[in-house]
Amino acid sequence: MALSKPFLSRLLPLPLRLRPQLRLLCLATPTPTPTDDVQAPADASAERRRRKRRLRVEPPLSRGPAPQRAPGAPRSASNPNAPKIPESAAVLSGKRLDLHRRILTLIRENDLDEAALLTRHSIYSNCRPTVFTCNAVLAALLRQARYADFLSLHRFVTQAAVAPTVATYNLLLQLYCDCRRPDAALEHFRLLLKDDSPVLPSPTTYRILARSLAENGKLDQAIELKDGMLERGLVAPDTQVYAFIMGGFVNAGDGDTAVSLYEELKEKLGGEPILDGVVYGNLMKGYFLKGMENEAMDCYAEVLGEGSKVRFGAVSYNMVLDALGRNGRLEDALKLFDRMCMEHDPPKTITVNLGSFNVMVDAYCRAERFQDAIEVFGKMAEKRCAPDALSYNNLIDWLGKNELVGEAEGLYEEMAERGVNPDEYTYVLLIESCFKVDRVNDAVGYFNKMFDAGLRPNANAFNKVMGGLVKVDRLDEAQGFFDMMPEKEVKPNIASYELLLRAYVDAARLDDAIKIAKGILLNDSVVFSDEMKSLLEGALEKEGRDGDMTKLYEDVEREKAEAAARAAEEKARAEALAKEEEERKKAEAKAKEEAAARASRAAIEAVLGRKKEEEEESADGLNVEEAEVVESNRNTISVSEEQTEGDEQKRQESTEASSGP
């Protein structure tokens, strides 16, 4: 703490306080001498004085030079263009924690609309939601496949400058992967790899992308993703990433690459045994694809035998179970399934889930043990597993392909009893099953039930019912469903046209075939293939109607020209109407402006008129007052004159009296 002068003076002894204070002044720089020894110190002294004077006037902005950012290092948070650092979990307290719990309650009550709305309203309130609250709402929307609402809320919170966490990025990547858009997911993933990104990818990020790329057959990009994970070192070699990529190569029938990926993973982990059982199912499938059945079963015995330290959960068990069921090892699959059911002890240990029952259904159906498949399907409730529409569709598909339509219809009725809503694919499977056993009317009935259930069948669903009708030579009904497609706002695809074209050619109904061909040529969204052209031309040549194809092309060109002319005419008419409407609006606007101007002028004139009247009235009043003043002055003047005359007369009389005898 600095000492003030009065306080310092009290501390000094009395003789020193009584001494006269001398003010020391800086002397001017002495006159430089011609010698260099004197000139250099003088210049240095002057420079020091100038520096001190400048520092007194302009203090430094900082104590030292500004730190320089190292190449590749994240930018300082003070930079307005730098990405914001996400909040820590410590901010989830107080009122923000209360808001978080309130929104979680809405999510548990399945009121996602209210949860999303409350999140939006709270963004610009005094109690701003944390990124963890936003992530909870986004995750709930994603679980219910409400992708449009997810993207809308994500865009809103991003524009509101809520800094995303890696969980936010993972949810967005999962959405694009669920929508079969892995390329869009990769574009967002690259944002995490930028040097200035405050968020780094997690193992979950790589798992989401690896699974999507493998399922969509983009195996080269999956390998690049895996190699990038190893090169950057942000994430250690992940067993699940390798498992997903191995599964992609297994589905492609490439067992060699699947096995080599396992060996690479083992090498990256130091050559020690891999204790995560998620990789062994695809490894066994790779061995089976290579014809190495003994190696596959040896691997099975090693990792699932007594004393094995390999960790297995429901997902990893299901992969091994599927490997056994797909390769004729049903008995081993049954033993493993029984073991999984015995170890299942939720919530501590979960070794069985819905996928386990679906895998066992597939294994039984491959062995043509359909009753056992239905029986194990019905045991889901014992393990607290509720079948969904996908599980029902899987078993209905197996039963329908093997002409067990009655059992398939029983499952369809069971769906309504359990509160599971059938989807479009459920009805398509039932339609195919009924056509397979020549129950045409029932198939058509199931198709019509789709509309009663509020579903909107696509072109493929229409093609299924049309194809079934074509096979039983009911072409007119098939044509009726084709004509229904525009009414239901469904665009026919090339398969719809080719289905009817082949049928009409086979039935020698060439006029109808020509109509279908004309529809193909007039529809710009489909292409008339060379195969279909050859088919129709060959049929016309057999009937001696060679010129019909030429006439067909001429008619198509004429109709296209007429359509183009009508479109141009309608466009011109629309432009003319738009121009007339614009001119009308301009005229109305001009009329309004003129009316406003007239009203303004009238108002101004009225105001000016009132002012003029007031001025005239004031002028008249002023004139009266002036007249009165003049008259008063005149009277005053006359009185003064009379007094003056009287005084003059009196003076004369007094003068005469004084000049007398």
C-alpha cells in the first residue's frame, strides 16, 4: 500500500520536516560536443526521457507481448469466430436443474411436443436450458423416429448458440445413419476433426459411422474410417468398430477380409486375447465362409468354454447364436440359447433381448421347424421382451413363404390384441402369402385394409397386388389398380409400367400395350428400356403392325409439343394475370396515395383557413382597440390644448396686471 505525503511527513524527524523542500528539475541536455564519447550518452539520455514521457501519456495495453497461438492449437475463446466450448456438467444446478427435471418428466410421460416447446421457450428466458437438457429431448425424438422434429429443434438450439457436446454430434450422426444417409453423416463427422473444434470424436462416434457404412455396403469408406481412427490416435482401437466392419464383409461374402481384420485388431491390442466377445460372432461367420468349419467351432469352444475370460452380453451372444443358426448348427444354437436364458438376471445381467428371439426364430425356420419357431416367439413375454412390428414381420415372412398362411394370419390378429400396429410391409407380406396359395380376393382385401388403417402404400405395394392379379390373368383389375395410383398420389415407377406391358404383350392385347408404352414415353421420370422396346416391336411385327411404333413416336412427339405449347400458353396467361394484378395493385396504391394527398391538402387548407379567420378576428379586434387608443389620444390632445390655451391666457393677464400703474 502506497503511503501518502502527510503520513510520510509525520514519520520523519522534526529537523527534516523543517528543512525547506527543494524541487529538483530535470536539466536540459548539455550542448553536445564534437566528440563521439559525449554524443552517444546524450542521445541515450534523450531517448530515455522521450520513452518515459510517452509511457506517462500512453500507458501500455498489456504487461507483455500477446501470446502467439501454436499451429494446430484451438483458438482463444475471445475470438468471436471461434466455436464455443460446451458447458460442463457443473452448470446443471439450481433453476436450470429444476427445468431439466421438469423436461425429463415430460419425456417420461411421452409428451415430447410439450418438452420440445418448453425447451424452445426457455432458450431466451432467464433460465436457459443446458446442452444436456437439449440432448435429452433430441434423444427422445430420435427414439421415436421423429426426424423432422429432431432437425427442427437441433437447428433452433444451434442458432441460439447452445454449444454442442460430442453426444449432440452423435445423435445427429445417428439420425442420418437411420435415414440411410451415411454421406451426410460423414460430412458432419469431418467437423469434429477440424483443428479448431472444441469437441473430439468419441468411440461411440466411430461405432455409429462404422455400422452405417457397413450396413450400406460402403466398405471402402468403412476401412478409411477405421484407418483414420488409428492414425489420429483420438480413440484406441475399438472392438465394436472392427466388429461392425467385419460384419459388413461377411454380408458381402468376403470371409478372408473378416478374418484378417480380426488378426489386425489382435495385433493392435498387443497380441493378447480379445476379451470383448462382440468380434467372435463375425469371426466364426468368416471361418464358415472360408469353409473352415473346424476353426469356427474351435473358436466357439475356446471363447465360450469353461474358464474363458471373454465377456459376453446380449448383443455378442446374439452374433454367435446367429453364426450357429445360419450354418446348420441348430443344436449348438439351442444349447447356447438355454445358457443365455439361465444367465439372464436383469437388471444385473442382461444376456437375452428381443434380438435373441428373432435369431432363434430364424434358426428354427431355416431348419423348417416352424411350430418351434412360433412357440419360441410366444415365449418372449417370459423374459420381459415385447415383440415389435419388425419381429412379427420376420415370422410372417417365413410362414408366408412356406404357405402357412393360416399361421401368418393368426400372428396378424395377435398384433392387434397386443397393441402392435401393422405397417405397410406387414400387409405386403400377407398379400404375397395369399397370392401364393391362390387366395386372390383375400390378397386384394388386405391391400384395401391398408387404406382403412390410415396407411399410404407406395408404388412397390401397388406392384405386388398388380403382379398377383396379372399371374391369374385378371388384367383389367390390375389396370384398375394402376389407374388408382394417381388418385392416391402415388407415382408409378418403371416396374409398374413394365409389369403391365409384359402382361399385355403376353396376352396379345397390343393396343393396351401401346398405351402403356406411350405412358412410359410421356413420363419423364422413367426410361423406356431397350428390352421393352424390342419386346413391343417384336410383338407388333408378328401381327404385321410395323408402322404402329412409328405412329407411337409421332403421337408422343405431337402430344409433348402440345403439352409444351399449353404449358407456354398457361405460363404466358399466368404472367399476364400477374402483370394485370401488379398493375391493378399499383393503380390502387396510386389511388390511395392521391386520396391521401387530397385529404392531406384538405386538412392543410382547413388548418390554414382556421388560422386566417383567427388572424382576421384578431386584426378586427386590434383595429377596434387602435381606434379607441387614437380617440383617447385625440381627447387627451384636445384637453392638453385647452389647458395650454388657458395657461397662456392666464400668463397674458398676469403680465398686463404687473405692467399697470
